[in-house]
Amino acid sequence: MTTQGGSVLERVRGLVREVAKFGAVGGLGVLVNLGVFNLIRHTTDLQVVRASVTATIVAIATNYLGFRYFAYRDRAQSGRTREMALFAAFSAIGLVIENGVLYTATYGFGWDGPVASNVFKFIGIGTATVFRFWSYRTWVFKALPPVAPPSAAEPLSEPAPRPRPERRPDPRPEPEPANN
């Protein structure tokens, strides 16, 4: 069974590769996020959600570099300003999702111990990751359209001949006068 973009097996393999690359970058982002979060929590008096928002912003910056130059390096690279604006917008939505889980656990249920904060931070990251994966691959790092091979029914067109530069005839030397 084949589809417009190739066989189903090829498409599944491509998706698995994409998920693996996204996961590698995201895994690094999770380490950065949790590391910065716990560093802030244990070295400052910043409230839990503010510490989390700060850590998420640092992780977002790290992730952009990983996505652009590793996970999605084969994607369209035109319109970098648009790409960065969409990445920032969808990352902000992910930030709200991620920290909304932590906020609800901390201020809604009173679960604000160090272990509970890390568990709900991690759950928030996981929830936001699903949204981020979908939005980044759909809107931010768009796949290039597949190049269709020419079909056998369509003859290959000959490339147009390149125009030749005009050559001026070499000037002929004047005959020398005869000495009689």
C-alpha cells in the first residue's frame, strides 16, 4: 500500500525518526528545565511557580537551538522571523499548560513539598510536550513538500539551450603596402 508521500511503512519510519529526535532534544530540555527549577528553588526564596516559569524559559531557549539545528534541520529554513515568532507563541502556550499543572497542584491542592513540586512539574512538562510536538511539526518547522519523480508518461523536457555570447569577428589586419 502506498500513499502520496510514499509507503505507509516509510511514513511510519519517518515519524519514528522524528519522534526520536524530538525526544532527544526534549530530554535535554527536561534536564535543563528541572535542573534550573531545582537550582532556583534551593538557592532563592522565589515562589514555586515563578521558579518554574523561569526554568521553562531557559529550557525553551535551549530547545529552539536543538530543534532548529538538530531535530528539524532538514525542514524549510526560509522565514526565520516567522518561525521564531510561532515557536515563541506555541512555547508560551506550552509554558501555560506546564505551569498550570504545577500551579493547580501547589495552590489548588496544597501539594507544595519538594518531591510533589518535581512530580507535578514533570507531569506538566509531559502534558505540554504532547502539545508542543504537534504544534512545532505542524506550524513551526514545516516539512518541505516531497519532490515527485517525473512519471513515465511525461517526457523529460530538454533544458533550454543557453544563449551564446555574441562573438565579434576578429578585425582583419590591413594588408601592408607593397614596396616597389
